[in-house]
Amino acid sequence: MPERGLTGPAHPPEWPVYDGDAAARVAELVTRGRTFDYDYGPELAGLERAFAERHGRAHALALTSGTAALLAAYFALGVGPGDEVIVPDLTFFSSASPLFLLGAVPVLCDAGDATGNVAAADVASLVTPRTVAIAVTHLWGHACDMDALRAVAARYGLALVEDCSHAHGATFRSRPVGSLGDVAVFSVGGRKLVSGGMGGVLLTDSEDVYARACLLANFRHRTDLTIDAARYEPFLLTGLGGNFRISTPAAVLARSHLDRLDELVEHRVANVSALATGLGGLPGVRPSPVAGDVTMGAWYDGVVEVTPECPFTRDELVAAGQARGLRVRAPATRPLHVLPLFRGAAPDWSPQVAAAVRAAAAANDRPFPRSADLFARWMKMPVNFLWERDSALVGAYLEAFADAFSLARGT
């Protein structure tokens, strides 16, 4: 049933939403006692194969979460104590926080443009002799300039990691995100457009990276079945202690969305684009720019910028919308440089993590003006409710905001 605010429009159920076939397949797994898979059954194999084929990658590995997939990616690349990895300042903290578990140091890069993504020149300026990798996030679904970033990585001999968790279905110069880095990671949990409730997927063309990530996440029998390299044979029985296997129900649910991804992206892009364009007709509200060589996918946390020309501040506009029953707010993804863990709040129970936290605080003791300014101006749109074809919410939201602006102007 649609949800209705006290004074606002009716909203459909919030994403993720599953069809009857997916629900029936999960019910069958529960009935048969197949809620886990120590081997490599059809649910897990099918999800991984579909992800690999869609992105043109040799290997896919499904894990418990996008965070676990990022940890596995950094681990598999050999990132270790004292190593530096350049990461965006504007991203969810899990793009960077797994590095602390490895004793490595995230070096934050300020936003490069109005999308919030990093610029290759800014990334290059942060490279030091301790840098071993670059990690980028396709923020809100905007693909980064991966050709320029690949050139920086190649120039300095660095690994390139794509965090695609916001960008299911997005492309850069006709190539899908997830196909452009040495390793790519997707979250398939929470309210992502492809969601199993909880889950993540790692993609790579490197057999060694795949094997090491698989060993961190699994033990026999999965490792027996999918790792061929003789050098890893002594570890197949035990794995390396991570135990990050995705559940079979999560794999089924994520696959149900992945199989419909083109349709889901079409609906989301049409709805969010119409809402952003309409809001952009209001004074001082600016849609997030979409580059000409990019196609948007999930539009995760789709945002508009509230500029100084607006009669409202961002927080006032959010309050005006919420007073009318609208599901708008400031984005939850804050710049990393303001979070305690990245400002030196080191845990005293883990010397290796504490050392990395202190090193990160020192490395990032500088201003981040672009990301701070963007975050202060962004308003999150109701993307999680915009999954239906031609959503009626678009018109309802535009009408409510037009009413708020009329009142602000006294007309």
C-alpha cells in the first residue's frame, strides 16, 4: 500500500521492492533449509556469472557486503601497513575505513567538480612514494573520468579500484562502470538499485586478485571449486579467516534486480531527471550536472544543489519540503574529513589500526573546500520512492516546492 505523510503525497513502498517470483524462490530456499551455501550452488554461481558477464570481467566474487568486498579488494591487492591509498573525501566511509584494518593510510582527495567526483590532476598531486593504489567512487551514479584516472594510475604504477556502489547501470564513454579499474566493487545491499538486503560483489580480470579475495572470504569447499592456481592449494581448506560468504536468499534477491536492471535504470533515470529538471526551474536550485560522456544508472541519493541565489538555505528548503510531507533531507554521505576516525580518534585496543588512524589524520590535515561547500548545499531527493514507471511523485513534489517558493516570495 502507498504511504502518505500527514500533509504530503502518497508514496509507494520504499526500495528495495521484489516481485513475486523472487519472493517465491526465497521461500523455497527457506523451506528446503538452503539459506546458506558452503559450496558453489546455482544461486551463488548464477549471481557471480551474471555480474561478470554484464561488466565484461573474468571473475566475480559475491560477499556479505560492499564493505567486505572493499576490504577483500584492498587485501587482494597487497595493501598493507604504512601504505597509502588515495580515496575521495566525498564518499561513504566504507570506501576508506577498511584500509585501517590493514594498517594502511587513506589519503583524502577533495571534490574536483560539481558532481563531487575527484579530478585526475588532484589525485596525481597527492601521490607520494608510499602510495600503492587509487580508489574512486562514482558518486551518486556519476561516472568518474576513468580514462584520465587510469592514465594517472599507469604513470605511477598504482592499482585502480572502482567503488561502483552508487552507480549500478551507469556508463562512461559507453563502457559500464565496474569494467574500468583493476578491481571494482558493488554494494548489493540496503537501498541500492540491485539489492539482496545485504551483499557485495567484487569484479576483476586478475586471477591472482580473485584467488586472494576468495580465500579471504571463503574456505573449502568453495575454494576447492573455484581456485585453480597451485600456489594457493595449502590454503584451500581453511581460507584466510574472513568468512564473508553471501547468503543464498541474498543472492537470489540481488539476481532478481540485476536481471531487470535496464528496466529499473530507465524508470529511475526518467523520474529523477524530471524531478531535478523541474526543481532546476526554481530560483537558486541547480541540478547535479551530467557529463556528456556519462549515462546515469542508479542515481543513488540523487541530489540538487541549493545555491546562494536561492531564497532558502539548504536546511530551510529541506524543512519546507518536510513540512509538506516530502521525503527530502541532507545527504547522509558526509565528507570523510569531518568524521572522528579520519581526524585522529584512534582506538587504543588495536595498535596497528591506531597507527594508521594517526597517520591518516596527519596526512589529511588540510582544507577540503570543494567537498565541504558541496555538502553544505546538497539536498537529497526521494530516489528510493522513484522506482515506478512515470512516478506520480514527480509532479506532486514539484507542486509542493513551487508552493513553498511562492510563500517565500510572498506571492
